Amino acid sequence: MTSPFRIETLNSAHGRSHFICGIEALDRYFREQATQDMRRRIAACYVAVDIANSKVAGFYTLAAAGVPLADFPGTIVKRLPRYPSVPVAKIGRLAIDQNYQGRKLGRTLLWDAILRGTRSEIAVFALLVDAKDERAEAFYRHHGFHKLSNESRQLVLPLSKLGK
């Protein structure tokens, strides 16, 4: 059974020292760098907090980015104006603590990111992600993301129809 979670902006009250997702780079980022990126306005970090015990169960980051128009698949490009770059919100990191993996919390955090993108007062056309490996790429593709090119693991999810 999935524990109920609340999703909120990372703050000093959130314990980060015991967060372990199993990928050292993500664990280190969350423990050591996430708040610095927020202070510098490089990225926003959102956490899923287990309501039962106030533990951080997962997190993701969002930042503004741009993607050259030419990098989008042809099926998407035909709907866009011919600006050199398209505004997107980039999911920089998404991780679930090992104690909460397998409960579909990744999907919940992804949906929260989509909602924030569609509700933002700053217009973004899509969410962008750099999938770290094949497993992450499969996760994002399962949730409707499209590859930008065959050479990379960058994926994009147009938000235009999701927010309506």
C-alpha cells in the first residue's frame, strides 16, 4: 500500500542526511547541493514527504531551459512558431528513497512536475529530461515523453494538451 505523501518545496526542516536512492550522484546532490541551487535560483527542488513519519521519500528538481527548434521531432515542430529556441522546464533530477521504491512515487512526482509546468505563469512548451540510463529512459517513454534525437537520452513531453 502506498503511504500518503505531500509534495512541497524543499526547506531546512526536511531531513536529507538519510536519503538513499541507490545512485550516489543523486544522493550526494540532494544532501549537499540542492539547497545551494535553490538559493542561487538555478533550480527548484520539490520533495515528497511521508505524512506518517515526515521522512523525505523522493525529490525532483525543475529549472528553466531552452531547446533549439531543430532538435524537436518533426511531428512536434510543425505546431511551433519558427523561433530559434523553445522554452521548456527541465527535470534535472528525480529520485526515490530505497525504502519507498516500487510504490509508484516516481510517477506521482513526475505528474507533480507536469502540473507545475502547465500551471506556471512563465510559459513553457514542454518538460525536458536527460535520462541517466536505459531504465530511466523507459520510465519517461512510458509516461509519454518523446526522444529528441537518436544520439542522446534527452526526452521531451509537450505540455500543450495536458493542461487542458
